[in-house]
Amino acid sequence: MLDMLPVPAAIIELQEHGFVFDAVNRPFRLAGLGTVAGESPLIRLLGPRLRRFVESSDIQCEISWQFGDEVDARHFRVMLAKRADRRAFPRCMVTLVDHTSELRTEYSLRREMATDSLTGLPNRAGFSDALEHAITSENARDFAVLVVNLDRFSRVNACMGGLAGDELLITVARRLKGALRSRDTLARMGGDEFGVLLTLDEGPGDALHVAKRIQAALANPFRLSDFEIRVDCSIGIALGADNDGDPEDLVRNAQFAVKRAKKSGRTEMYQTHTFDIAREQFGIETELRRAIENGQMTLCYQPICDLATGRITSFEALARWTTEDGVRLSPNDFIPVAEESGLIIPLGRWAMEEAAQTIAAWDRASGGDCDIKVAVNLSAIQLQRDHIPAMVRGALERHGVDGKRLTLELTESAIVTDPDRIAQTMNALKDMGATLAMDDFGTGYSNLAYLQKLPIDLLKIDRSFVSGMLADRDKIAIVRAILSLAQALGMQTTAEGIETNELAQTLAALGCTYGQGFLYSRALERDEAWALLGEPRA
């Protein structure tokens, strides 16, 4: 009967002196499993489990068994079966199904799925497997994850093509591998990002030391075709000690640290409190989007006065926001979030619409042109992504307001991002009659050539130079220089942060045109700002 089976099979009997073969078939012998029980690897390796089965009351049992060394190992599913009858010497039938090729195929597929085809390194899935193993090991806290992001890789792809980019990635992978120890795991996480699973012998200092070695390995230029290219990298580190058990959280922490490294220019280690700040900003972003969509923002107006006469000539429009929970957030808290998330575009459009509506309302209240301008800030992000002239023209036309009633404030950083495009935008705004002001002058990337070429009408002197200038000779010198520059270029000036009469008088004596600050008023809502103008204009 056994010879009719296509798989190795044997009937074994447990006698007083041990197992014996009652019968074996030809596939059993060809599999190298022997014909004498005492010499068979089956009995030698599985004897204790066979004994437990034949002595038990079980009728069937299945065992997974690896036979041979790791290189040439064969894998069997061993199935045991016996009758329920009682015998002096219990026995059972053993059949073995070889599924070596099936397991090898499965292993190859799994390995292929966990390997980056370009560099031969583990990919994101393979790295996660290694990280999960590290987390569940005995020394689960003595490791760190480094994420290495190449800073100029996109330029290589754009200028030299994908093949050159692939060549660069392969070379980078080799250099990174050479900078690591043999027990560290290097993976390509995707694109131009690599991950390192690092064993820590001496604590977090090991991770910083390896980061320096990685930067040193990439310091020498890479040779691509006829070019030598320097590729810098940003490195973020997350420690296993900060992990709660989820491998992906540790990778995300390191990636979060990379974003900080790109801004700071140095290797950054993940800190819980910085992540909490980022999470808080995500919460602000969600609420801010809802507030803009539901009209829950408020535009307030701070007066700007003629320093020579004390007369209010214009107001600066400033966004204010009180959350649904009644928390008043400073613009310093929500404007950076709006810029990073892109919400600054709908926020800027809303501010322009509100400002035009306010000018129209004040004109109606005064029975004609009330001769008051409103200044609206334009973010650098909005200038890059929005079509500003069309947006401004639309707001003015909808409310019947002349462009000369509007002052548009731009920062120096907005101008230097794309001078030619910004110049076109500014000229289009000037054609509408708007006044153009450079905000926070002196705190950014001043380029005097821009002041000469661009149609700027007014310089706003940042409060950091104005506040306390009476007691600081250096600040007075800076303010004098800005005022002299503005006069030479035919521009007017506004000093921010005026809080005392003495300061206002000094700035007027120095030749400053306008002043703005708490001396005159804080930012007020529309009706309060109108009331500030006084009865003669009502």
C-alpha cells in the first residue's frame, strides 16, 4: 500500500527498545530518510514528537519539519496517522509532503517585495520589518532610526535626467553603506530618502557620531558624466527609547526631525515637545480653515497718522481671530500656519474683500470720498501662487472703490523670491492707482537695486528699530539712514511701534512722514475705527 503513495511514507512502531520501521516506500528511501529506524534522520530529529503522538489518544497530527542545513534545507509537512485500536506496540503511518520549492518561491517573493530594485537595499517595507524585529528584541530601546534626505537630488533629475539620478542614488547608497557598521541596517525609503537602523552602544551620542560620518561620506563631489556635483543631506534622528511600540511612529518621528534639519541646517534629534507644537499647528489649521469658510474671522484697523499734523490718513487692515472656544489667537500664531498650509490665499482674498467693503461703507457714511486709505498686507506665498492684480481689481469693482484708496504692503522676502514676476505684479497694481509699500524694511534681504527699479512708494520702518530708539544711538543711526535713503529715492516713510509723544516728535523732526502704534490706537473693528475719525467726517 505504501508503494502506491507518490510521497515519502513509512509505518513506524514503538517497541521496548525504540522505534522500528515496519515498512517504508521507495520515495522515502530516495529522500534520504533511511531504511533502519535507528539510522534515520526522521527518527533522530523527530523521535520525541513521534513518541508523544503514538502514546497519545490523538488520531492525526501535522508537523512542519526542516531537514538539512540552511543552504540545501528541505521543508516537509509531516503527517502522522494511527488507528484507535490497542496494540502491544503502538504504531503509526508517517507521510511527508515536500514543499521546499513552494517556500523558496514565497521567500524569494517576500525578499523581492522588501528590496529596492535600484540599490539592492531594503525598501520601506523591509526597513519596517527590521525595525519591528528591533523593537521586539530584548534591548528594544538601545537603537535609533536615522532618516537621510538628499537636498539637491531634484535638481539632478531635472537637469540631467532620470538615468543620472539613478546613478547618483546608487553611488550615494554605496557611500552610506561604507559609513555604517556591519550590524547597522541601511534602506532606501523612497525617492531621495534613506533610512538607517542603528544599534546604540554608548547612547544617543552614537547616532550623532554616525550622522557626522554620513555627512563626511557625502562631502566629496559626485562624478556624473562631465559634471562634479556636491550633494548635501539633512538628517533626522529618532531614538528607540521614545517609541511606544509602533515602528511607523518611529520613522515618522525621524522624518519630522528631518524637516527641522532642513530649516536649521544641522542634524536634528526628535523632541516630543516640538512634535506637540506641530500637532497643535495641525489643529489650528483645521479650525482656521473652518473659520475662513464660515466667515468667523474679523478684520481690524489700526490708524496711521501724519506725524506733522497728527491727522489720521489711513488704516492698516489686520486679521483677528477668536476660535469657537473663545480663545483669541495672535496673528503670530495663525499667520505662519496659514502660510505653511496655503490657507493664506483664501485668507488674503477675504481680507482684500473686507477692506474694499469697509472703504465703500465709510464713503457712504461720509456722503462721499472720506479721503482715507486702507493698507492690506500681501503674503509672499500669496504673491507666488495667486493672481494678485485680478483679485484686487475684482474686489475694487465689486464695491465701487478706486484703486488709489488702497495701499498694498509687501515684505522684502516676497520681492526677492521672484523679482521679475513680482515687478510685473507691482506694475499692474500701480496701473490701478494703488500705493505700494515695503513692510518691515531693514529686517529682510534688502537689495537697493530693487528699491530703485520697483515702483515702491513707501517704506515702513520696522518697530524693532523704532521702539526704544531714543535710548539707543545705533537704532537712531539706522532710522536716520532709512529716512535718508527714502528721501533720496523720493519715497515716503511710516514708522511702526510709536508709543510716546516724544518718539513721534523725534521721528517727525528726522523727516519721517507717517507714524503707527499704540500712541494713536490699537487695531479696532470697523465701526470703532470710523468713530476714531471724529464727527467732522460723519
